[in-house]
Amino acid sequence: MRVNGERLIFDGGTGLRELGQHILDEGQSIHASMFFTHSHWDHIQGFPFFVPAFLPSNQFEVYGVISPNGATIEQRLNDQMLHPNFPVPLLIMQAQLKFCDLSIGETVAIGDINVTNALLNHPGEAVGYRVEWNGLAAAYITDTEHFPERLDENVLYLAQNADVMIYDCTYTDAEYHDENSSKVGWGHSTWQEAVKLAKAANVKKLVVFHHDPLHDDDFMDDIGRKTAAEFPNSIVAREGMVLNLTELKSLELASH
């Protein structure tokens, strides 16, 4: 996210390598804040390949909640770069790296930007984030499993009146409840639950996110159509997609 001159980076999966190349192409040193939701492989394995972290001219504040076993985000990022997993240690990164431990529910102020977290329902724990600035709000809610009997109050808190909610829609309801390969307990949600949450939280735009790798483009197009039929202002996340919330807010005000 680019917010009022600040750069906020959420999680560090394989896409972080691509972001790093984009930053290098800009040709200037950067200062950014990185927020990790948790440290499962698909959310951290791009970090060792994030080239800007190897350059001494760059500066990063790295935030993460302490895991249930007591490990800090620094320890977890360090451990994945130890032998036999990686050839060089985290210490070889020459950028200014400041690791910051978060408490669950803590709000971080970056200038006039507020970043708040809340606990999600995921094996080993994860947090979602809400970013607020200048009357705009974006909710980043990945790796969470909905509850069968109620809406998750933590998700509702993060998403309340948000201009955009980016939500874990890994499965369809049919896949989630499949009697032969049930995904109950796997820590992920469905696009149908996303619609329920978006409506209950008065979300303005829903982004269907965290796709199952088995879902090809045709499958995702079908999910996009079905989601839009239930919640018209929705979109399926695609690689390289950019959403400008300031422009969306202006269009909303103009329509009224």
C-alpha cells in the first residue's frame, strides 16, 4: 500500500520478490514498513529473495505478533534462512532492519496513518490488519476460518465501514463442506462467507483473495461472477492489480 507518501508491505510470500524487482527499477533508496500476519511458508518464503533488504541504503521496520510458542517475527524470519533451508543467513542483509513486536489489538501510528491488528481464526494463529488514513480504511484479512454459528467479531471489527476488504476466499462452500475432502479446520474461508461479512460490516468494496492453487482462471472467473451477483461491488484479486481508494472515494461522493 502507498499511503500519504509511506509504503506499507503486507506479508512476504513469493510476490515479495516481484515487488523487490519493481522497487529496484524505481532506482532509489526506500523506507517501508512491513507487516506480517503470521509465518506459514506461503507468507514468508519470499523474504530471503527480497533484494532491497540486501542494500544498505534501504530501511525497513518489520512488524509481527509474537507466535504462541514465544518466537518473535525476527526469530522466525531468521530461522527460515538457516541451513539446511537457505545458503546465507538473515545477517547478510545490509539494509537497516528494525524488528518490532506487536501485541494483539495494538495500533501502530506511522505519521497520520493508523495500522490496527486483530486475531484471526487460523491454526498457529494469525492476525488481520486495518489501515486508516484521512477518512479511508482498508482491511487486509487473510488466513482466517469462519465460524459455523456466527460471524467473527474480530473480522467485523477490522472490516467495519471499510472502503475495501481484502478477504480470504480460498474455497467455495461446496469445497469447504465436501464430505470426501472437507476443508473444515484448515484455517481458510469461502467467498460466500465473504459476502456475508461484507454486507454485515457495510464494506464498500470486496476483494476476493487467497485463491486455492487448484482454481484455474475459468474457475476464478466463475467465482467472480457469482460473488458479484451477491455483492455487486466485488472483484477477484489478480496479480498486478492496483486499487486507488482516493479515486474510488471521489467517485462515490460524485455519485451522491
